[in-house]
Amino acid sequence: MKILIKNGRVVNPAGKSGRLDILTEEGLVKQIGENIDEEADRIIDAKGLMVAPGFVDVHVHFRDPGQTHKEDIETGAAAAKRGGYTSVVMMANTVPVIDNEDTLSYVLEKGAKTGINVYSCVTVTKGMEGRELSELDLLKDKGAKGYTDDGKPILDEKLVKEAMIIAKKNDLPISFHEEDPAYIKEAGYDHGEASEALGIYGADRMAEIVMIDRDIKLALETGADIDIQHISSKEGVELVRQGRLKGKNIHAEATPHHFSLNSEAAVKYKTLAKMNPPLRTEEDRKAIIEGLKDGTIEMIATDHAPHSEEEKAKGLTKAPSGIIGLETAYALANMNLVGSGALTEEQLVERMSTGPAKIYRLDAGVIKEGSGADIVILDPEEEWTVNEFASRSTNSPFKGMKLKGRVVFTIAKGEVVYEA
């Protein structure tokens, strides 16, 4: 298909920006410029709209294989399209986990049929058991885009260092779920006012702090590119800030829920706001926003974590942690980061597209001639109410809320894969 996008306001941190037209053909960006006059199979008038590189989410759970009652690769990709994402990186805590060539091939082959770019990490340790490294060299050669035991911390420091050395050699990022279970009694809720209101102990912030501190020190020693996942505490943000002064191989991601909500939401929404790490104080939320503002936190990642209604209805301590996030991410970022003046639109696109693509070595995050035609067209002013999802699951505290900022078109590989 040949597509001509006209009259849009292009926000493109790594390429040309401004009032420009974009012509795509055979899956690639053919031309960027003013007043392009070409015949096309489809002409999209983007007047009044923002045009940006397709979003890149380096932290999604598509539950496939093994838990497809929550999500599968097709429904996860549909949610991604609706959220403006053209590239996603799956986490490896599926059933079975992605620690072998066969399971990795399965998810990559299935992902290739979705119309967007579906990549995958593999587990650092076999079975995510934290005792023995997976075949990291082999799995890199078979297409892995990173290493992670997300969902579980790796407590063996010697094993973590060994994995970092391999990740450095293979030029792949290694990402960490930073929660030491020694500081957690009931996962998913912040220890403090929220846990007191809920009548439980919860998860102490030290669980995150000690693990981030350890892994930054190991990364500075080994030179590995590390990704501190879904950061939640002001102390964690400051550790990353100080770490980045010593080495630019220290990276971090923040979720829309951690910069949009605080622990009061856990009291209000109960299990629909239960997540690991938990929502923390308003001071922590503001610290995350400041980290995104000054570049300490380079990536916005959704940690899209589908669960069924039955599972989330099991009660405070028995329900699983996590919420879906792909379809609401842009609006929440637009409202809470751009709308508040914390980020410019260019900085937001950098955090949601260009930055994640660079850190995970993906061919994405920029609109330029000859590159893949992965583009999102946005209306930052449109208000809409969250009342339906393309995801198979609906576990979100944002259901019923009015948000501002909507994805109008998602174009992946030169095809319109979503249209509002």
C-alpha cells in the first residue's frame, strides 16, 4: 500500500520535525517533505493532528503460551495497535517460560503474523528459578532482544554478574524486576498508609532500593546495559540518577500507572490497582515524573499485565498483581506529563518510542526516508472515556475514566493496522 499523510505536525526526535507530509510505499518511508504531491492508495489528512514514530513498548506480558485465557499474542497485538504501538517486546514469564529455542521460535513466528513488530526477551535463568543461566548465547542468535526474569528477582549476586558479562558480550540489554522478597509480606501494596488502610503489611520500599543499588554497582563493574524495570520509589530514581553520572549503561523505565496514580488508588480500587512493585506515595509519583523530565528515566513502558476478572476477584492477598496498560498509556502520558508541563511532546515521543528502541537495539523510533513505515497519528486534544478494550482482559483502574489524548491511526510496516 502507498499512503500519503498530509498536513500533520510531525514530532520526530531523531529525524525531521515540523509541518510535513509523509509518503510511504512498500512498507517503507519513501519521502518526507512539504507539499508532497503524489498519487497514493490512501491519503490521510492529519491537519490538527500530531504524527510521530510508532510507539515502542519494551515490557509487555502477552501470556502466550500457557495462559491465553488472559491474553494471547493476537489480542495483545490488537491492544498494542489501539494504543499506537508498532513494536513490543514480550516478557518471558510464560508457561512454559521462554528459556529455550522452541518456545522462542513459537512466540516470534506467531508475533510475525500480527501486523506489528513483536519481539521477545528470554529468561536469564532456566525456568526462572534463579539457579542456572539459560543458554543466553544460543538464544541471542535465535532472535532474543534481551534477557530478563521479570516477575521474579534474581537473588544470586554471582549469577547476576555472570549474566551481565554475557549480556555485555552479546550487546543486549538485561532487565531486572527489583523486589527483594525479604522486605515483602503481601505483594502489590505499598507498606505505609495504604497497607494500614487495607489492614495488611504490604511491600516495603526497601525491597526495591536494595536490589537497584546492587544491580547498578554490578552494571558499572561489568559495563552491561541494564534496564531497571517499572521503577516505583523516589530512592530508586535517585540511585539511577547517580548511577547514570558514572555510566550511561544504566537505564530505567516508568509505567503510566506509577506516574499517574499513588497508593491512595490501591485503597480505592483494591485489586485493580494491585501491582508489583506497588503504587507508592505522592512524593514517589512526583519523583518518577521528575526522573522522566530530567532524563534519568529514559523509557515509558506499560508492563501490560492481563488477568481475568475471576482472578482479580480473589481478594487482596490472593489476586495476582498487574494491570493492562497498552490502550491507555498515551492518554495518561499526555495528561500527566505533557499536560502538566513536565515534558514537551518531543520528550514524550523520545520516552515512548525513540529511547526504548535505541536501548533495545530495535529498528524503530524514527521516521526517516528508507526506514520502516511505523507511524502513529495522535489527537492530543480529544477526550474519550475508557469503556472497552481490545485486550482480552479488562483489569484496569482506569475503566470509566475520561482521558485526554487519543490514537487516531496506527500504521505498521506501511499498513493501517488501527483506525479510531
